[in-house]
Amino acid sequence: MINVTFLPVKRYIWRTGLNRVEEKRLIQAASKGDSQAFAALYRANVQAIYRYIYYRVSDAHVAEDLTADVFTKALKAIRTYKDSGKPLIAWLYRIAHARVVDHYRKTERRPDQVDIEKLSVSESADMDNRLLRQQTAKALRLAISQLTADQQQVIILRFIEDKRLEEVAQLMGKNVNAIKALQHRALRSLASRLERAGFKIDEFIAGLL
């Protein structure tokens, strides 16, 4: 059994930029029990998985716990991992998606039970800019968590992870045109939800379309 200690997710705030050749080498080594190789894969992917989960559950502590679960499952399954021609992160996203679904099933709580309108922006000119940014960011996270699973993933990959359409298509197993259509529907849904709560998102949407 590989012995790996998962350090707090927030310690890793950089991207290691593993290329496919290096990633394949590490996967092969990890599958044979090399704990250092798996640790390197963990460091390369933990922040992306954490952000993906965080924007789907909108709770930092839950996101940290689920992220740890994802890598625990990956650690157990790495010996039987089969290269499908996609980056390892695609496999990790699938595990993360399953953990998020399982989390909501067990807690019997759905994201749409949270009312975004309770976070409506105050029109007061005295409102602190920092508080306004925090409130807007929270509303955005909640709005994302209420999209469909595919819409959530495309928004997170495109605009949180800053991936190109071609990369998102590969990670999600869809063609580029399907990703464009999915992105368009997701942005319109976000706009509708945020506008109902009183947030001014014209510039936000214009910058993403």
C-alpha cells in the first residue's frame, strides 16, 4: 500500500505544469507503489480539484474534506488506472463529480435550497467595497452550484481554471461545438439567477461570452 500524507490543500497554491510525458512517468511509478510519484501527482492536481468542488458545494470545509476523499480514492485506484489519452485530471474530475453527487445525496441538501436573493446587493453608497466583492463572489459561487452538473463543469473549467475550449472538450469528452452551446446556456442561466438577486452582471457576462 502506498503511504501518502495529504497535506492541507491551501498549502499548494501553484501549478506544477506537468507535461504529458512526465505525468505518464509518474502515473506508472505510482501504480507500482511509488509514494513520491503519487505525491507529485497530488501536488500537480489538488488545487484544480479543490476549486472544482468548492464552486459546486460553496463551502470551504466541505470542499477540503471531499478533495481529500477524491485523492484517497485515486490512491486506491491508481494501480488499475488505464490511460485513455486524456490528462489524469479528467479522471480526477470524474471522481470529484461522483463525490459531490454522493455528498448531496447523503446530506439530502441541494444547492437550489439556498436563496441567492438573500445575498442581494445593497444600493447604499456607503457599502464597503471589500464586503461588496465578498458578497458578489458568494452569490456567484451559489449561482454556479445551482447549474446542472455539465454547466457547472464547463463554467469552472473555462473561467475558473482558464482552460481553452479544446481542452474543456477533451476533459469532458465532448466536441468543441457542444462545449460552446453548453457554455452559452450556462452563462445565460447564471445571468438570470444573479439578475433576479439584484446583481449587476452585464459587464461580467459580456466579458465571458
